[in-house]
Amino acid sequence: MSTPTALSDGNVPTAPRVEASPRVQASPRVIRTRPRGEGNTNPTTEYSGLLSTVRDAGLLRRRRGFYYILFSVLTLALGGIVTGFVLLGDSWFQLLLAAALGIVLTQFAFLAHEASHRQVFESGKANDVAGRTLANLVVGISYSWWMNKHSRHHANPNVLGKDPDIVRDVVSFTPEDAARSRGAYAWLTRRQGYAFFPLLLLEGINLHLHGFRTVFGKGKVDKRWVEISMLVARVGLYLAVVFWALPLGMAFAFVGVQMAVFGLYMGASFAPNHKGMPILPKEARVDFLRRQVLTSRSIRGNWFNDYFMGGLNYQVEHHLFPNMPRPALREAQVIAKEYCATHQIPYTETSLLESYGIVVRYLNRVGLSAGGDPFDCPAAGAYGR
């Protein structure tokens, strides 16, 4: 579905004022989702109607078979990489296995993400055990850190002061943050769109460091010592094996390639979801349905995208139904698109390459504020800031 320019062209967005949807003529399918009649525009019943539709369609039912098969395939792939590592020995072809390992670990991270959303098992405890084991022991990142950060993101996507995913780090996501950059940092910020994907090559290291800072920090960590034990065992064993089996330079190269591929793959899968979409002020009063749809971007594609992005390509549906299993998201998208059209809620969907272009242009426009007052920024001025 086409969307208004403000939602899809990558411009620096101002926080939109979301009005109540006007009364529209519903299609027969959508009528069944509106529990109190066609004329009801109550935001709560609008979402509950949509939720009832997907629940009645069986789309929230767990698909354990899918996840068992996927886990088995990934485990076999990981076993194949380990076998190849042993057989190759002192060879620069090991770097190909390092890249493959980065890909497989990202796929395991997707599984941990889905377990954290209660998509895999009915039991919350079973999902937590699976998610914590996959995240800490297999991937090497803290499950508790991820849960804390990601839960806050889902509750308030692209909301200033509430969504940790738009808090300034190396990259600035608002002109106000970019304006605080000085010196060499300001030079980089003005070009941050072009630098974004190269910077993702370091994101793997960043994710590991966040995990260790969390479990060894002073904040509350659920099952802290379990996570510490898992992380130390995983990272320690990995580094010990690589540096024992390979010459020093090759060992550093192996770890570097694996980390770079892991970081790039993770970042390239999560970045298209919200970057360049509207950013809402902290005090914005937007109902759940519109808050999730207006700030999210889905990615067009086929079954390959479903696996390549771990289901994140259905970002709108994932935010509307975070505990929906991956295999059900494609069918849910049909329902969500129709529902949004009926309620006149813009639904954003692009191709993967288009989304990358939007992200780059958006970050470059934000970066124009670097080193100066955001109110003097050409991009900010163009949007009445």
C-alpha cells in the first residue's frame, strides 16, 4: 500500500498529530472485527477487534514444529562449521567459516528474540529458559539486557525519552542530538548515513560489551549468576579454541570476520524497521494501534526474506502481535493491511533495498545539524522545527 511521503521518503520527521480515524465504510471482513458496530471509533475496541480477528484465525497458536525444525537445521549448520574448522586447520579458508559462523549466530539470535516474545512455547518459563540459553550460551549476548531494552522499545517505539533504540550513541537519530556533536564527531555525524552500515561491522563487539556491562553492573539482573556463568563460558571457550587452533594473526582475523558479519547482519535486519519513520514526543497521546503502525515499516519480499530477516520483515505485524509465531505473520499481514486501510491508518511497506536508502537519507538529513543549533539546520527548518 502506498503511504504519505512523510512516512516513507526518509525525511526527518516531526512528531505527527494523530487524529481519531474518521468513520468509514468497512468491508465485510473488517465488520467482523469491530465488536461494537461499524460506527465505533474507540481506539481500544479498534485494536481489540483486530486482535480478535487474528486470534479467531488461529494465528496466535504456537508452531513448535517449525521452531524445532529450524533449531535442528541451525544446530546442524553450527556442527558443520565446527567440523570444517577442525578439518581445515591452519588455512586462510577459515575466514569463510568465520563468516558462516556470523550468519548462523545471527539466526540463533533471531530464535532467542522470538523466545523472548513468547512465540515459541505456551509457557513463559520455557520461553525464558530457551531465550536465555540461546542468547547467553550460544550467541554470547545478555538475555536480561536484551529483554530490558527490547521491552521498552516495543512499549514506546520511536518515542523520545522512552525508546532506547533512538537514544544517541555513535549515531544521532534527532537533529537535537546531532547538534551536540563537536569536532571530529560532528564531521562524522554529518556523514552518518553513509557511515551507518560500515559502523555496523563493529556492532557485534558492541552487543557483547553491553551484555558484560549489564551482568557485571549494579543494576538489577534476573538470574545474574546464571547469565555470568553462561557468558563467561561461551566467550571464554570460543576464544580459547580459536586462539589455540590457529596462528595468532589468523585467530584475530577469524574473530574479526565473525564479529563483523554478525554485527552487520544483525544491524541490517533491525535497522529497516523504524529508522526514518515518525518520531513521537514523550508526551504524545497516541493509542496502541496507531503508535505501533505509524512508527513501523514492513519489508516486501518472499519466503527468503522471512528466513533472512527472522520474521522482522513483518515489523508492523510483529509490533501489533509480538507473541505471534513467525509462520503466521504473512497471513496476519493481509488482515492488518485491510484493517489499516479501512480505518485510514497509513501502513508503510517497502523493499529491503528501498528501506536501506531511506535509512541512509534520513540519517544524513539528521546529521546536517551536527556542530550547530538544530533550529538553524536546513532539514529542521524545512519541517518547521
